[in-house]
Amino acid sequence: MDAGLRGKTALITGGGSGIGRAIALALAAEGVNVAIASRHPAEAVRDEIAAFGAGTLRIEADVSDEAQVTGMVEQTIAHFGHLDLYVNNAAMARHQPVTRITTEAWLETLHTNLSACIWACREIGKHMIARGQGSILIVGSTAQYTQAYKEASYHITKTGLRVFKNTLALELAPFGIRVNLLVPGHFLTPLTAGISAEAEAIMKSQIPLRRFGETEELGATAVLLLSDKLSPYTTGAEFTVDGGLHLRPLPLATDDELRAMNS
């Protein structure tokens, strides 16, 4: 299905790996020109985007710094001439128990995960308002629904994205600009790497589909939400892609018993 995105331009933060890379490639496949911003923008991803025949731009930026966020927006617009789509994806996690949260870790998490989105949408909002069009996709997390040890800072910032999305969608709607939230569950990314086999087994037991997500599985959802052709009346929405993790059923039955219920 044609998403009607060919020829548009997009900026994706954290686009060099994981979820950001998957969304970048999905958009490139639709004919979107893509700028990827990250602290270490991979040359390989630029080549992958270019293989679709799409224009591409690599921007080195630390989104925890306001000046660099402003700079990446300006650089993208200067390169492509305008910006149609923005995907706020960059994130980081510093896991600390509540009695050991350091100011340094808290501020780094806050600015990377939440402040960066506010700064970028402030600048991009001005540009999109002047053009009377645009679509913004914020990548959240099921951390806003579930609880985990040592995740206070991460949980607060990811929940904050949901709150900001609501206000952003309200204020930009009169200008024809849509804002939506993509909520991934546990996906295999550099951010989630390194857990033990035992922890992995426990986590999978809490996911009804009994597996972790592959980042490529988020691409189509991102295209759907960003497309004015496919989602023209969708703004302020949350689309959860988590294998059912947010349902968090109590472990009162085995998989065989669950299958027998409906066999």
C-alpha cells in the first residue's frame, strides 16, 4: 500500500541503531529522504538508506544538549529545504535504586529522554506551523504502564513523553500537524542488550506472545502513524506494540493450559 510519503523529508534521533534505524529504513523504503541524528551516526545506516534511492544526511549530535538539538534541526532544514516528519526516538537508561540516584545520572536521563523532545518539537513546531503541515512521532515505552526495579528516572522521563505528547497534539492540531506516540515493549536493541538468560526467560514468561520484539516490526507502525494518507484523523494517539506485555497477566496458568482453554 502506498503511504503517500514519497519525496517527504524526515529527521530521526537515535537513528543509527535499534528502533531508530528500523524506522529510518521503513521510511526510506517509502521514498522518504531521511536525516539520522545520533552521537555516533553509523555510515552503514546511511548506505542502507541510500540503497532505497532516498536522500540521506548523517548528523552527529548529543540530544542531551539544547544547542545541539537546535543545531540538528537547523542542519536538516538547511540540507533538505524543509522538514515534513520528525521521529523523537533517542533514549538512554541509567539504572539506579532510589537511594542511590545521582544528580548526574538523573539529569542525563532527563535531558536525553524528555528535554530533547521538548527542545526539538519547539523548533520543529515553528517550522511546521509556518508550512501548515507536518507529522511528529514520539517513541515512548511500556515503562509508562509497568514497573521495574532501579528504573525510577527512566520511568519518569518516558511517562513524561506521554504527557508532553498530549499538549503538543492539542496545540499543533489547529495548524494541521499531527502528533502521536509509539509505545514499544521489550525489543532487541543495544539499550536492552546484556540481560542474563535467566532474566530473559522470566521476562518472556510475562509477555503473552512469549518472545521479544524485532525492531523491524515497528517500521510499518511508524509509517502508518506518520502518514497523512493512512492516518489523516489520528492525533494524540498511543499505539502500543509489545506482544501484550502491558496486559501483564498473573502467572496462574501454563502455556499448555492457556492453549487448552480455547482449543
